[in-house]
Amino acid sequence: RGHRVNTQIRRLAMGMVLLYSALFVRLNVVQVFSAGDLTGRDGNNRQSLRDFDRPRGKIQTADGAVVAFTEEIDGERFEYQRNYPTNDLFAHITGYFTLELGSTGVERSYGDDLSGQSSVFELRALTNLLDSQATTGDVVLSLRNDVQQAAKDALGERRGSVVALDPRTGAILALWSYPSYDPNLLTKPTGGSAVQVKTLLDDAPNKPLLARSYRELFAPGSTFKVVTAAAGIRTGDVTLTEPSYPRLTDWTPPGTTRPLSNFDGSLCGGPLVEILRVSCNTAFAEMGSRTIGPEELVATASDFGFGEQPPIDIPGAVASEIPTDYGRALGPFPDGDGGTVYENTAGLAQVAIGQGNARATPLQMAMVAGAIGNEGVVMEPHVVSEVRDAAGDVVREVKPTVWKRPLDAEQAAAMRVAMDGVVTDGTAKAMAIDGVEVGAKTGTAQTIAGQDRSHAWMIGYAANGGEPADVAVAVIVEAQEGVSEQTGGRVAAPIAQRVLRTALNAPAPSGGPTGQPGGG
């Protein structure tokens, strides 16, 4: 009997050991791997307070400028406060980190790294239990301070956006929107005035909190002709030299009595290299609606990223849009020269030139240009390149990842020839940089029918001849009150060229950029 009792005691003891072991493992799993989920739950005020009043890693640019750090303060309630030394320059990237309002931007998407609560830092903490020093992570942006500053200076106080990226990796080099805001206004440690300041910023007519570069949609205007041309190249129905579209001043698509006109009533036509060079509306409207058709145009736009939220590593990016339904097929074009008429062929013609219901972010259009310069490949865009520990050692790198493949290398090379021609002898002459291959496309997007106010666009890339592009850029200068129709060649090209030169460390031209004003 005594032996039976001892056996039962041993079994009970073993069960208790297993139970406590399981509990210990579970607690560590929760702490290490579920910390981010628990931290993000609404109502976890104690966790929010703990995150706020503690050291937090810094955010710096690729070229070493510190754009966010935590400083110690002599406060009654809190010992730490977040500081943004570059004020408005990186506000739409870093976002802000406050007790009352929470966090946005990189402060939010990389918050666990900055506070030392991501799995890599929690595991380090478990292996260094005797180390009482707070563990935080530093975030290194892919953005360069010099390129971001060039974008800001070039755009000036005109409402708009500038995006520059490395098309080979997807690394964002500049992401500027005007107007911007100073995050320091929102980071008072007590949060006493943060809500009031945010309300004022929300109510401001120019919406400074809105990151126009990746959260606002605009009619892309003639920059979308790059997508239309790519669709034609993809199908094989369009080459650099065939077909040759008729020389017209206007063209009326089937199903409407409203003619579609060229910029300034100009006469244009011809093969792709010519119609892209002069940005011929009539030819591209016919190309999109007759030569290509809705199915292939929509598919090509989708393969560039339209219709999907871009996988950028900051919250709030919106998907660019293209209509997908143009109604039933009604029969051939009345002139018998090929093509199928749809119920909304007129709308398809408008979309083919970047008007109608086509809408894009500047980020999306930078990726379109980048794909042409990168052998037809769109990389996932990202604003962070790596995370480091307090000693400066890299603990995590953001690896370049392919997102889309709208074109093969041969098709992209053909498009590159056409876009290079827009710079050497077309509407984007002001984009030229000595000794550098530059391809581009201008855009002029009318904002309200019947008015002469318009957005001015420029997209392009710069490369060493024959190699993948080093930099791609997109610029939009929004329509301005009291300013008549502005074109991409006049207004946006000098901005884009300055950003490209800075990114390439290329010298400024002695006489300033020369340019043909050109239309959309």
C-alpha cells in the first residue's frame, strides 16, 4: 500500500511540474510573440502609458540625419518627450507618437521596434535577464535628407507632391507633400493641447495632415499614356513604328457627339514614338479604345498596380483606380478599320489619355515610370531600409521584393526608347541632364470640365545608358487658384529634374533647364 501511495505522489508531482512548465512557456509566448497584438488593443491604457513614458529609438535618414528621437524632460508626470528636429520635412513619413492621439506613419508601423517590443528585441531581453538597460531599436529610412530637401525646395509653396524612388529595389528616396505640418505641435507630453491642434489641422482648407503623395488620388492626365502605350506593346498590336495614327486636331469616339481634342488644338498623329513625343490625345484615345480595347488596357493597368493598395510599409496608402466596366460589345467600328465598339467606348477613350474616371497617386505614377526603367518590374515600395539595435548592429533588413511584372525586358526597352524621345525632342526637354539617360512623360489633367485650371504632372527616370534606372520620379503641382492652365513641361519638369539631379549627385546646368512648354 505504501508503494502505491508513493507512486501516486510521484505522479501528482510530475503533473504539477508539467503544468507549471506549460504555464511558464505560455506566459513567455504571450510576452514575446503576442505583445504586439496585446499592445494594439483598444483600451490598453496602461500599456500605452508605459510605451509613452520610456526611452524610444530614433528614426534617421539613409544619409544620417536624425528625424525623430526621444529626449528626457523635467516634467511633473513624464520623463520623456518625442522630438522631431526637421519639423515638417519628414512629417508624412515619420508620423507622430503621442499619448493622447496614439501614433501614425513609421512611428506606428515600426512602433514595436522603436520601443524594443518586437520579437527580436523581446528575445534578446529574455537572454539578457540581468541587463537592466532598456532595449530600443533605431529605424533607418531609405529616404535621403538631401533628396527630400530638394523636393521641398523645388515644389516651394505650391500644393502638390514629389515622389522619388530607386526602381531596382523599391526604396523611397523622397516622399514630399505640400502643405505639411510640424509633428512637434502634437507631442506635448500631457497631451493637453494635442487634440485641439489636430482639430485645427484637420479643419485647415489645405489639409496639411494629408500625405498627398500616397493617400490622395488625382486624374493622371497624359502620364497615363505610358500605361496605354505599354498595353499596346504588350499585345503586339503596337510597335514603335506601327500603326501610324491619322493626323487630326480632334476625334469623336463612337457613342458620343463630343469630340476629344488635342492640347491647344494642335494637329498630330503618327506611330508611337511620335505620338508619345508630342502627347497626342487623338491618337492615344484611338489606340486605347480601338487598337487595344478595354480588357487589355485594364489588365495592363492592374499589372502596374492599379486597383490594389500598394504594399508600402506605412499605413494609409490608397489604391489607384481605373474603371473596369465599359458595357456590352456592340459591334465593329463604323469605318470598318478594325476594333470593337462598346457601350462606353467614349469613356474608354477618356481613360486611355488619363482623364475620365482614372485616378492615381503620385506614388503609383512613380512606380509606373520605375517599371519602364527597371526592365518591366515593379518592386514593393518601402520607406525603411533597416532596423538597428542600440549598439548600431543591424537586426533586420528590408529586402527588395518584386510586386508586379507588367512588361518583359524587351517590351520595357521599347517603351524606354519612346520615353527617352520625349526628353530629347518632345514635351519634357526640361528634364534633360547632361551625360545621363532620362526618359519622361508630361501630363496636364483638367480639374473641372469647361475651366482652364489643371494639375501639372511629370513622371520619369534617370539611368546610365542601357542599365536599369537609378531613380524614378513623379511630380504633381495641383491646380492653383488664379493660375490658368499649367502644363507638365512648364511647371513640373524643372521640379522633377532638380530631384533627379540631387539623387544622382549630378551638377546643376549652368544656364538652367531649357524646355519646350508642350502640352499634356
